[in-house]
Amino acid sequence: MAGHSHWAGIKHKKGRADKERSKIFSKLSREITVAAKLGDKDPDMNSRLRTAIQAAKQANMPKDNISRAISKSENTNEKNFENLRYEGFGPFNIALVIETLTNNKNRSASSIRTVLQKNGGRLGETGSTTHMFNSCGIIHIDKNKISEDDAFEIAISSGAKDCLKINGYYEIITEKEDFYKIKTIFEKKIDNFSYSAIEWRAHNYLKLDKDKSKKMIEVLSALEEIDDVQNIFINANLKD
């Protein structure tokens, strides 16, 4: 897989040290809390919350943590978080789309700018990189969960943009606006997905050699260390 999905794969290979797992759980909890605060506390009635809980389960987050994150949404003293997107360039002029969930946009911008500048990159204006990407919904379903005929039939009838057969899973690509609708249709047939999210996918990907990939992975890891950062998307294929 290219771009962000490949980066996600590399992160998975790096393992789950306690510190890293704690940070991942913290970010997942924040998304669950915000999703529950903005909509129904029942995941069956709140597609964003349902997706957040599924992501938490995929990361092996304990049920108690998930329950606490939902309960936290009822705390009126809890600071309000908002989804903010930052755009910029890393080393080798690689385009970045960085999604955050933050209660302090100045802190987020400053932290991201510092990491990029230290590594020969820069923070850009709104629209400086998103024109190189397409925002779309992505659903991955293990092949043993559904037949090929059913996967393609549901994808076509529900209005998905594409359905691809990749290694051990099917990848369904949707318009961003149709993601939750199509995901709900598939949920009637499948109990869980191996992955589902709204991503920024580059129109074209740069190919990096091993040394440049190593440098870029260091930058991505530093950005991931920022508490406010939820997702990072790039227009490069990394070699690990």
C-alpha cells in the first residue's frame, strides 16, 4: 500500500511499546470522547462513534478505556476539542496533510511547525497540499469475512467508487460524503472490519530510496509524538 497506509504498516511493524501504546490509546480515547459528545452515546446511532470504537478495538484498547472515554463526553468541564487540518512539506518536498484533534490550535501549529522546520520542511497555507490528494473513505474487509461476489455486489449497489482485491482483503473506496452510509450497509453483512477510515490519498506518489525513507519515517514518528496529531497522510512510497 502507498502513502499513509504504508506508513501505518511500518508503524505496526515497529511494535507496541508501553509508551507508544499509551499514546495511541490517548488519541483514540480523545476521538471517542469527541464523537460521543457531538452525537448519540449509542454507537449504533452514531456512525462516527462506532468507527472510533472499532479503531480502538483494532488497537486492542481495553473495554474499560472505551467506556471511560464515552463517559468523559458527559463532563461539561471537559475542554472542547475541534478537528483542524494542517498542510505542509517535509524533507525532499514531500507533501503532508496532518489531521489534529485539539483544544489549542496555536499549540498544535507551533508543535508541527517546529518538527517540520527542524527537518528541512515547512508548514504551508490552507490548500497548499490538499490539491495533491483526494479525500475518500476506505474500508478493508478480510477475505474470509465475505465472498468476492458479495463484496463487489454490495460495493456497486451501495454506490462505492471502487472495490479492489488486495492480498488478504478487499478494499472498498467511497466518496468522503458516502463513507458512513456505505459502511453501515456493509455492517449488515459483516460484524467487523480490519480497517475503516476517511483518508487523504495522493493523486501521485513519489518513490523514495531507503535512506530518504528512513529520514521521512523519523519525521513522521516525531509528528506522531505530538498529542494533538491524529492522522498523517503523505504523497510518498516509503521503503522500510
